[in-house]
Amino acid sequence: MYGYIARRILSTIPVVLIVGVIVFSLLFVAPGDPAAIIAGDQASPADVERIRRTLGLDQSFLVQFGHWFGRVMVGDLGTSIFSGKPVTELIALRFGPTVSLMLVTLTFSVLVAVPLGVLAAARRGTWVDSAVMVMAVLGFSLPVFVVGYLVTYIFALQLHAFPVQGYKPLDEGVGPWLHGLVLPALSLGGVYIALIARVTRAAMLEVLGQDYIRTARAKGLGLGRVLFLHALKNASVPVVTSIGLGLALLIGGAVVTESVFAIPGVGRLTVDAILQRDYPVIQGVVLVFSFVYVGINLMLDLVYTLLDPRIAY
Amino acid sequence: MNREPTRPPDRVGAVIAAPEMPEIMPEFSPRAGVIGFLRRNPKIAVGGTILLLLLFCAVFAGFLGTVDPGAIAPSRRARPPSPEHWFGTDMIGRDLYSRVVYGTRVSLFVGFSVALVASFTGLAIGLVAGFLKWVDGPVMRVMDGLMSIPPILLAVALMALTRGSVGNVVIAIAIADVPRVCRLVRSSVLSLRELPFIEGAVTAGSSTPRIILRHVLPNALAPLTVQATYICASAMITEAILSFIGAGSPPDIPSWGNIMAEGRVLWQVKPFIIAFPAVSLSITVLAVNLLGDGLRDLLDPRSATKA
């Protein structure tokens, strides 16, 4: 068991390293001269040269990568071309709203999607099942910002139940914080709910056919107890996997959601950086989110051993 | 009617031997005809029909009552839909109907191209990785690394380094999909190569490239087709997202993402500017996803009994 945990933690080291190499190499594999493109059309040759040096394009790949990765490992992601501030500081300033948005969306999505998936599996082939599956297809097909504008139009502009946009930090109280995040979470959660509900349903269908489920029902246990305790626990590994892998969708979607709802998070920072062609900031955001993604999936992998001890052997 | 089984004939033996290898189009017999096929596969029928209509719009965009989608008319800014401008006009007086119809071209082009580019690249890498052990390790580690970067962020980073063009958008989106295709193909190959007919080919003295191309490839194609359809759908969404946040198609190209990005400023007073491209995009993606679900049910009978 401890051997498994140690092996699993060690196995993320090469992934982190490779992510670093990939993110850094983008500068070198991009066609044309990235420094000139980032500097823009009106830039003087001196500007281009300055940017080239900031990005580390003036020396060989290996030398630059060594320097860069060494600094990344101690938390230095370089400086923004536009504002001159350290990228780490810029991201840290914007981290709160993004983490809030993702946490609320994650909680809300899991609370909605898992019961929906269980229900669809339990009522397989009925209208309940079909309704959940139609919702899932819609969730996969409606882009984040389409749902975002739709729910804002209905719940904010017409019904005035929620703010159109903006963000209240947690310091101002849990109520206002949560109130402002309802619509963003609703739009960001669409794809995520669809994914988790589908996986839950498929995993439950597999488990519900097992003998021990019939035994549990036959000895008189209630349906709810059998579904949520016996079946769901055994179906939980693929469900947890989909929650982890789906985080990539959440992270990408957060960038858009934040710009639709004017939430001052990392996504907003990214969009501003795109407009200013501030590559160090974009690079930093990609790297931080990839590491967060790898880290969370590592943690979920370790959670598996609690859900299904067989995995550790 | 009664001669036709509603479900594919039971192939228990085949399924146990090779679950990854469903028979391609098991229900399609010449006697049943296209109509019968579509009736038994409503998802393919609906998704395919909508997609064909959209393809028609894209190809004949110039002949569907459209005007120049870039023609500016400052005197007619942000007009609501009318008989003259079916979808109204945007902030600088361009005809929205024309822009949305021309936008079909961008969306379909990006969707299909990304699906093709990602499938072929992933297929090539996956086949080689699945067959040559010494390539497998290093290549799959790189793929793991690529998969650890959230796809939209990877595309954003690539777009920030290149000049905005539809071609670059296609490449930026496709790169994130390659590892997913690669994994799928590799796992197909790994299960296929253990089967007796491959062993037979090896014994018969076929060369490795020949075994890969003639024996493994055809059997790995079915799951890939389904995957490619889903890639097409998500690529359309990603293109719109990239354009929407300013990292996608150049602003002079009427893509649905661009139209929505331009409509953002006015959206609380003129929601129709965003609504028309949003609805078009949703319908298109829905059609492709339906087609994908239909193909999956058709090509993988196991999931058909589940879904």
C-alpha cells in the first residue's frame, strides 16, 4: 500500500518535467519569430530584441530550458512583458476568484450529476433515463458562453434573481459570495455534469447486474440503500476518474466563464494577456493550471486506494 | 419486415474474443436499404440530416439571399431582425444573417479539419507506439505530458505565439486531441496484436509495416471513427471559445465566435446579435454529437445495449 503510494507520487515527476519541456518548447517550435509576433507590428527592432531576451530565445534551447525550469521549480515564472510585475504575483492575486468558481462548480456538479446518473441507471429504459441522457447530450453540445448568456438573460435580466456579472470575495460573507457564483457555476457546470452523469450511469449499470445487488435486495434492503451504499460504492472508481479528468474541461471553461461574468480571476488575466500578447503570463498560467491538474489527479488516484483497496496491490 | 432482426445477430464468440473489434455496420444489408437503415438509427438520421443542411449552407453561402458579410453600413447599426435583415444587423451595420451563414463555413471547416488532422496524426503515432516496444515508452510519456495541459490553455498558448489564421486555429486545437486519439489507437493495437490472425500473419512472414497497414489498421478504425466525430464537435466549440476570447480566427473572418465576441458589448440591450450565432453553433455541435452517439451505438453493440 505505501509502496503503491510512493510509486504513484514518483511517477508524476516525469510528467511534471515533460509538461515543463512542452510548455517551454512551444516558443521554439512556433513557426516564424515568436519575439516579433509578440512585439506586434509597430515594434522597433530594439523592442523585439528586448522581448527575445525576456523570453530566453537568444540562447540555445537546453541552456535556456535549464535556467527557466530551475526558476520555475522555486516558484519564479518570469515577469510580465506588459506590466513588468512577476507572473507569480499576478497569478496569486487572481487565484481566489478562480478557485472559488471551480470549487463551487465542482461541488454543485457532483451533487447534481451523481444522483442523476444513479437515477438513470436505476430507471433504465424509462423516460427518466431518456431525459437524463438528453440532458447529457445537451450539456456536451451547448458551449459554456451560450449557457452563460442564456441563464443570465433568464435569471438576471428577466427575473432579477441574480447579479448579471461581478464577483464578491469570500471576505464579504458566504451568502453574497455564493449568490454571485450561482449563474457562473451553472454555465460552467454543464459539460461537467453531462460527463459525470454519463459515466455514473454506465458504471452503475455494470454494477447493478451483479449478484450481490440482487442478494442485497432479496434480503430486504431498501432500494435507496442498495443504490447509494452498495452499488455506488462499487461504481465509484470510474466516477472519481471522470471527476478528475473533467477538471481539464473546468479549467478551460473557467477562462470563458470569467470573461462572460466579469470575474477578476486567472481566466480574466489570461484573456487580458492574450490581447496584450503577454506571453510570459500565458506561459505561467498554462504551467500553473497543468500542475494543479496533475496534482489533483494524483490525489484522486490515492483516493482510489481508499475506495477500492485492490488497486494498491 | 419480420425477416429483419431489430438487433444485430448475437455474436457472443466474436465479442468475447475481441471486444474492441465490432463488425462494421452489422445491420446494413443491401435489402434493408438506406431508409430502413436510417429508421433503425434515428440519431444518425437526425444528426446526419442537420449536418447535410449545414454543409449545404456552407457551400452555397453566396446564393442563400446573403450579402457581403463584411459590408459595413454605419447608418443601420444594431437593427433588430426585419424582412430586410432577417437576423438584424451588428454594431457597424453588417448583415447578421449573411455573417451567420458564412460562419457555417468556418465552423464546419475547423471541425472537419481538426478531426482529420488529429485522427491521422494520432493514428500514425498510435500504430507505431502500439507495435514497436522501444518507441512506446518515450512517446506515451510525451503524450501523457500533453494530456496534462488543459486543451483550451494549450491552444491559447499556441495561438499567442502565431499569427491568427484559421489554419493555425486548426493546428492549435488538433495538437491537444492527438494524445487522446493516440491512446485509443494504441490500446486497440495492443489488444489486436495478441489475436491469432496477427500471429498467423507474422508466421506467414509478413513484414511489420504490412501487418500494421493491412491487418491492424482496418480493425482499429471503427472506434477511431466515433472518436473523430466527438473531436469534430468539441473542436467547433473550442474554435468559438478561442475566437470569443480573442485568440482565434482573425476578426475579419465571420466566425460564430467572432460574431459573439463583437456582440458582447451590446448584449444586454441587443441580445439577438449573440443569440443567432449561439443557436447556430449549438445546433451544429448537437448534430455532430448525435451522429457520434449513433455511430457509437452502431459500431459498438455493447454500448448500444447500455445506452
